[in-house]
Amino acid sequence: MSENLLGIKRFEFKVLSTLNVITNQKLLRTLVLTITQLGESITPLVLAGLFLLREATRPLAILLAAAHFCTIIPVQLIKDAVARPRPYQTYRNIRNGGPALKDYSFPSGHTTSAFTTATVLAHFVPAGTPVFYSLAGLVGLTRMILGVHYPTDVLIGSLIGTALPLLILSFIA
């Protein structure tokens, strides 16, 4: 293993070890579990459904749903190709602070979903951009706190969740 790869692995372990202790505190763990739900696949679907109700927001609904569909596919393909175990499966001092997960770690689907939602919403409501991306960043942080994703999983998830929606939006703008 190259020295650079070892350095990244050490860095990721240190970050995860530091963040994962938050799950030992019941109140903070509850807060983390609540925030992480914003990255669930159901969240953008509910938003898209709500936006479909008003004619003025239907384009937002359609783009939100389309962007999520377009990001789910590469995320699943990458997860299966890389087959990276989750941090709590690799390191015995990293505990799973959430429900048991059966798929792979890389990239973070929750982070991808949150950044996809943030990118589409920011396009339609530019004034909300800092809030949308802050919430998306918090989702990524919660995935590391819970011990279910490495920092690189979150980084790549955020890049996919930003780049693909921007590509889709570039075709319609």
C-alpha cells in the first residue's frame, strides 16, 4: 500500500474516532439521527410530491425527482464495484450509531441525496443556497459521526450530488 493511501486511511480513522464518540451521548445521538434522515431517499420524493401540488413549482418537482434518479444509479454501481466495508465493520472501536446497514460504504448515498436536493433547490431558490448546502453538509457529517461512512465516502457523495444535478440543469438552462 502506498504511503499516500496509508496517510489517507490514518486521517480517516482519526476523524472517525473523534466524531464517533458523539454517539455515546443520548441527546446528541438523537439529534444526529434526526439530521441524517434528511439524506434518506424518501425526503426528496416527499418534497417533489409537495412541489407537484402547485403549478408554479412543478418544474422544481420534476427536476428534483429526475436528479435523484440520475444520482441513485451511479452511486449503486460504484458501491457494488468498490465494495468498501463500512467503518464500523472495519474498526472495532468505531461503533454503528444507527440502524444496521447491508450495503457498502463508498460513496455515501445519504450525502449524495442531500447534495442533490441542495443543488436543485439552490437553482430554483438562490437565496436559500447557504441553508441548503449547510444542511447537506450536516447530513454528510452525521454519516461519519454514526460510523457508517468514511470522509472520502462523504466527499465523493457530495461531488456526485452536486455535479450530476448541475449537468442536468445545464441542459435545461
